[in-house]
Amino acid sequence: MGKGGGCVPSKKKEPITDHDQDPQNPERNRPVSDQNRTGNAETTNPVQDGHVHEQVRKQRIFIVFYSMYGHVELLARRMKKGVDSIDGVEGFLYRVPETLTKEVLDQMRVPPEKEDAVPLISADKLVEADGLLFGFPTRYGCMAAQMKAFFDSTGQLWREQRLAGVPAGFFVSTGTQGGGQETTAWTAITQLAHHGMVYVPIGYTFGAGMFKMDSIRGGSPYGAGVFSGDGTREPTEVELALAEHQGKYMAAIVKKFVKPR
């Protein structure tokens, strides 16, 4: 059973060095009070030369995740960086609600929630997104129960097919190399299928970084990934770079094919 938490990206095709190092991750402790304010997301009508010119808002990609030990959150933050690098598109970070009690979380030695934690999301807010990226740790090769509970809360959206046609992708965390880097993503595709969403894998668009065999690396053609080990292993720069690449890739897809909602 995977125990993990979060993951990473880069759009460059050159091989990435320092695979075996787990560098410091300043993003883990970065305040998130302004993380969902990257620009004006609303449509405005500035006046120029006496004429009103309509300005279309940026397209929005919601990065929705569950992260017990912080690994998935690190991937999500780096993924947002990738999304925001594409002109006309911006990323927003959201957490799904916890389902375990504080007593259980304490016994599992889960870090306490930070005061400036990423905001929680409710199912009805998903309709505001032009694209969706869902991140979660594995539980026996499938998504964690917290994320499944969130998908289970989208019944009304499913009845009305409010999310039909929306591009969506996944990123994951597993505790071991055989713990579900691929199965955790592809068993989640059923959620998208019932909603009529369009699954967007990354394939091998990360380039040379997808083929390196000289170090342990999470991620697959299904999406970015990280190996969390016993919970103490940090994402490597390669894993984070892959998450950033996935953010860029999804933003480019949304910009090319999706009209702002």
C-alpha cells in the first residue's frame, strides 16, 4: 500500500542532472495566502480612445489535491508554476476535505494543518474551471479514500453533465516503486468517463527525462508522480520538473482547445 503525498515538471527535453539528490524544497514552507491570486481572472471592459474594448479573462485550471504528508502538495505547487507560465492561463490550488478524525491523524503522525493552508474546495466550484488536474496518494493501487469521497460528492454535476468536455489529468504519490504510479491514475479514469470529461495524459512529452534509468523517479505517461517511501523522502528535482511540465502541458491544451467558461 502506497503511503504517499505529492509531485513535479519541466518542458525542456534535455536530460536532467542530479537525479539522485533530494534538494531543499522552499515551496513547502512558502505562504499560500496569495497563491490563488495570479492576475485578474474576470472579464473587464477598459475604455481606450473613447471605445469600450472587451478583455476576456484568463482561462482557469484548478489543481485539486489531497496530500496527507505533503508530497502531493509539493507537486501541486510546482504544477501551478507550470500552468502560470503559459500566457492567458492561470492555476488555482485547492484541497479536498479530510475524512479522518484528528485522533486518527495524530496516530498516523500526520503534520498539523498550517494556518495559511490551501483553501478547501466544494464540488459545485468545479464548474468554474476550464481544466482540472487532480492529485492524490495511492491506496492499494487506487486513489485515496479522501479523493474518492470528493468525487462521490459530485453526483449533481454528473446528473446534469456539467463537467462534460472539460480536460482533466492526474498526478500521484506512492510509497514504493511497485505501489501504483500507473494504476492509481488509470483506475481513476472511470471518474472522468462518467462525467464526460476529457482525459489528458502527458505521454512522453517530457522528453529525455522520461527515459533516464540512473535513479528512482516517480511519474509515468499517465501523469507526474513521486515516491514518498515511508513518508520522509522528499520529491527530487526531476519529479518536481515533471510536475511543472504537466502544468505547462495542460495549460497549452486548454488554451488551444477550450473556450473560457
